[in-house]
Amino acid sequence: MAYFETKIHVYETVETYITKCKRKSCYFEECVEFEYPCISTRYVEYSIVIGFSYPDVAENDMAIFRRCVDDAIYAVSGIINSEITSCNVMNQSCINAINNSMFLANTKARDEFYGCLRRSGLSDEAINASRVEVFIRKDFN
């Protein structure tokens, strides 16, 4: 089975998190190092990705898969990009709106991809072995 992904959109934000800090405390000549919880920040990159897997097929059927993949990517891009362009600033409410649109994007990707495959006359075996999913990948910088 072949698998590939396409990034629909990437955005970066600053995230706070709780970590452990160390402090050294000295009393007279004796020093002790101890850990305590503290807050820090880091940059987080979110990638909205659409992933496809499909069985090994003949070259003419590969052209059908490519066309159906393009249709699904186009449909998902419209949903995601409309959410992102409605945000003036990338803040928590914008991130929540993007997360909420993921279900719609995933549903639309499946409808477009499988609908295209069925209309093309591809075998049920090949269609059932295929997968499509829209998801968010979180990478820490």
C-alpha cells in the first residue's frame, strides 16, 4: 500500500507549559539543589494535513486515484482556508475555529475521495482498501 500526505496549511503559535526548574538554596555553607514547577513558553507548529493510502494498482487506475486525491485536496483546502482567512490574528479563538472545522473537512475529504472513486468505475476492492484522513500534526520547535 502506498501512503502520502499533503500539507493544507501550517501555522505557528506560542504555547505555555509547566516544566521543572532547578534552584540552588544555600544556608550558611550547606547548599541544596531542588526542583520546583515553573511556567515556560515554546513555539509550536501546527500542520493541517490530509493523508491518503491506496493499494498497488495498474497505471491507468493510478491516474484515477491522482484525480480523486486532487479533488479531495481542493475541497478540504476551501474549508480550511475559509476558516483561516476569517481570523485576523492567530489566537485561541481562531485555533478553536480551525479545530472545529476539522470534522467538516474530514467528512468532505471522504465524500469527495470515495465519491470520485465510485464514479470512476474503480473496483470495490480497490476503493475499500483506500483511506483518507484530515488531521493536525503538532511539532514543537
